[in-house]
Amino acid sequence: MNFLMGNELIAIGAYHSGVTSAYAYPGTPSSEILEAYSHYAKGCYSQWSINEKIAFELAAAEAISGKFAMCSMKQVGLNVAADPLFSVAYTGVKGALIIVSADDPGPYSSQTEQDSRMYAFSAKIPVFDPINPVDAYELTKKGVELSHKFEIPVMIRPVMRVCHSRQSFDIQVEKSEYNYGNFEKDVSRWAATPKYRKVLHAKLNEKLEIISSTYYQNYKINRKNKFAVVGSGYSFAIVMDIVKEKKLDIDLYKFDMSFPLPAALLDELINRYEKILVIEETQPLIEIQFARKDKIFGRLNDFITKMGELTYDYLTEKLFNFIGKEFKINKNQDFKAKGVKPRLCPGCGHRPAFYAIKKVAKNKGIFPGDIGCYTLGVNLDAVDTCICMGASVTFAEGLSRSNPEKTIIATIGDSTFFHTGIPALINAVINDAKFVLCILDNETTAMTGFQPVPHESGKIKIEKVVEGIGIEFCKVVDPYKFEEGIKVLEEAVSFVESNRKPAVVVYRHPCVTKIKYRKKNDVVITDDCRNCRICYEKFECPAIFENKLKNKAEIDRLICVNCGVCISVCPFNAIVRNSE
């Protein structure tokens, strides 16, 4: 018996169903799916792709060749893959195509808490919404079977609590072999013009009708109470627990597949019950499929909140209210742990890069930022905007046009640069945008668990890509060499001002969590310290703190990595290497 994470069970479920190819771009909470697939599916193919669109298209290309393929991503990654998603929904597949889009109600590690199921609804593909890790395993298998049977892409939508929860599960994994596909030409389907797209759309509608009726054909309605709760996903699992623990007189109906739902089943539920509460995260997908709304309680009538994660306490109160009983949460028992502000790691190379950016731009800088560890540049006042992957570059171009008197310095990570930063930089070159792009290259995708980056292969160099795009000023510098980093950035800003063209500085230093500094001499703070607060507030090193009794800064030896960058930051030369 194994104690496995939901993401592991999704990967194993796909493998057990015959999936022999898997593609992904990392993003919490989905990152472990491909890693688990790579671990368990020996003999099969797995790939970290450049971005989610490419991951989706690679999986789709295999699926139209008759193979069983999977692509996985987080919910905002599905935005990147949305274009091929809608098109492949029309063409369908020959083998099977599973799209795992992991949502983040809350959100806890995302810029939005969007509901991937709404993409499935809009693209007209079935979507399964598991309530726990074992359910995720079973529904992934059902999804693969459904995809193959009806030649249609199928989505699995686990939320973060399902992805990262663990359950006991007895697995037996046998080695499989990567098998080749057999693409059969059919221009009217795989390269359909608008004339044939209309035909494909009609076929898709027919598939959905058949899928909804056949999947739920044996679904039983067994009324024992006058009230019912219907739903899907992790929040429905909480409801199941509450109803059992509190012995509430409520009937429960779990919908594995939250779209498409058969209209006849929903009508029958409405006719059998006095009131129905719909519990689902994050959008009212099940709720909107009820034709009649007069007995429905949920988000559309404001009974359930329109945002945030549905917690145990919140749902307990709502369930009691739903059946006409009072229930108040004991606020004294509502323990809330004190939050800790996320910060860049001690010794992170991004910190001196951000500090250099601030020093060079002085008080006339605007700093478009991007998605990654380096979003934490906000703590150093070196990130002013953060929208989505790659947006730092396009925002830099737009901001430079709207604010010509300002110094625009954008930041983007190495993985994100390859993900969606390159097209934006090409656009900036073509249009003579006036800004400096700092590529923070730590040679890994650190935030999501050190997935590989393209230049790690040694076949591609960031500076060669930048030069190939047409950037005339591109220099590489180690951010640990603080003064040199400032000098190079000043040259870049001067180049931009003189030539009215974009410039690039690559700040390259390996992620601190992958390298060791223990052999270096300790960094110490001498009695020359005047407690100016620069090292622990402005520079924001987590390894330095204020000793109020001594009225000076001190180093936390437990977390200091002795990188020594703070030596260059101290204006009073009070931080030095220990010569002993």
C-alpha cells in the first residue's frame, strides 16, 4: 500500500489507461503530474515543453495519430493553450487526449482563481472534477476511456487540495512500451476549412448529447429527504463529510463529470426536491446547466460566495442555513496562523539584480515584472506590474511609449523568457521600444521544483537568441559582482536613451538552492554597523535581522549562505569576510 499524492495518482491513472506520451509545462499545483508519470511510466515518453500551448499541441498531434496522450498544466496555463484547445475540440482525436488543468481556488499560488471547467464548457468537451486523490485516479481512467470511445479531448480538473492531498492506494505498475501511432490523412477533418468546421461542430454537438445521456444513464435518484445537495470536486467531498458528521437530513448527488449534464436528469432532480444546493468550485458550471433556477441555491442567487476557497467551516454554516437551522462558527476556535511574507531565498542572485535596477533607475524608474520567484522583487520595490507569463516585455514596450521620460527596466526569468517572452521582445525590436530587459537567469525553473530550462541542454544560449532577434546591446553579468552589474546596467540604460532601441542584460547566477557556499569564509557584521536598515530592509536579505538590544544588524547563521553580496550593499563597509 502506498500513500500517494493526487498528482501521482492522476499520472498512474493515465498510465494504467494506456497513455504512453505525456507533455507539460510546470506550474503549481500541477507540476508533480509529469514528474510522477516519468517515474512510473517506464518505457513511455514524457517532456517538459516550452509552454502549455506547445505541450497541448504535441499531445494532440500524437492523439490524432491514434495514440493515447496527456498534457498537464495549471489553470492559467490553459489560457496559453486555449487556441488549440478550441480547434482540437472540433477535429477530435483518433486515440485519446487527456488535458489535466489544475485549479487553485483561493488563490494560493496563482494570479487568478479561474475555473478550468468553464473552458471545457466553452470548448464543448467533457470535464471530470475529482473529489479526492483516489477519485482522481478513477476519473482519469474514465476520461481516457471516454476520449477514445468518442474521439474527443477530455479534461480532468483537480483543484489544489486534490493535487496535493495524499491517500493510501495499492498500485501495481507494469512496464509499458512506447508505441508508434499511425496518422491517417483526412483533410476535411485535420485541416478543415470553415465549410468543414461547420460539419465538425455539428458532430461535436451530437457527441455531447450522446456522452451526457450514456454516462449518466444508470444514475439513480433516491429521495430520502426534502433537500438535496449536488456538486463535484473537493468542496463536495467536504460536504459529504459534514452531512455524515452532523447527521443532516440532506440527500447527496455527486457528479463526476460536471459537463455535459443531461437535461432530463437535472429536471428530475428539480421535480423531486423542494430545494437543491449546488456546491462546486469556482464558477457555477453545474448550476447554470439547470434550466429552472427557482429551487436552486448556489452562486447565482448569492447564497454561496462568488470567490475564494470553500472551507469546512464556511460550508458547515451554509448547509445548516440551507435546511433552515442556525449554526455559527465559534470564532475562538477559528485558529489563524500568523502569515509569513514570502521572500527571495538568502543568497538568491535575483536580489542583487533587483537592487542594482533600483540604484540605476533611481526615482524615475518603472519596473514591469513577470511570473516566477522574481515576482518577489515587489519586496524590494523593483516590480511595479505583474500580469501573466511574458507580459513584462510587452508592458515594458507599452509603458515606454506612454511614459517617455521614465526609465523602463523590465525583469523576466529564463524559463519565462522562452515560454512567452521571445515574441514580445521581437515586437519591441520591430517597434524600437525604449527599455532595458533584464533576464534573470538562474539556470532552472526554480519556483515549481527545478524543472529543466531549454538552455540547460547546451543547444541554445539566451544571448544568442537575443542577438538573433535583433537586439544590438546584450551583455551577460554575474549579479554577485554587484558593482559590475550596476555598470553594465548603466551602459544598457545609456544605450537605450541614445539609440531609442531596447537593450538586454542577462543576470546569470545558478539558483542558490542548487549550489553550496559553505566553503567560503563567514560574512560578519562589525561594530561599524550604524543600523541603517539597508541590508535587512532595503536589500531585504532574510539572513540579516535587527538586534534591537545592540542597535545593529546581525546575521542569522542558520540560514546565511555566505554569498557575501551584502558586503557591497553596506554603505559603511561594516560587513566583511571573516578572515579567521
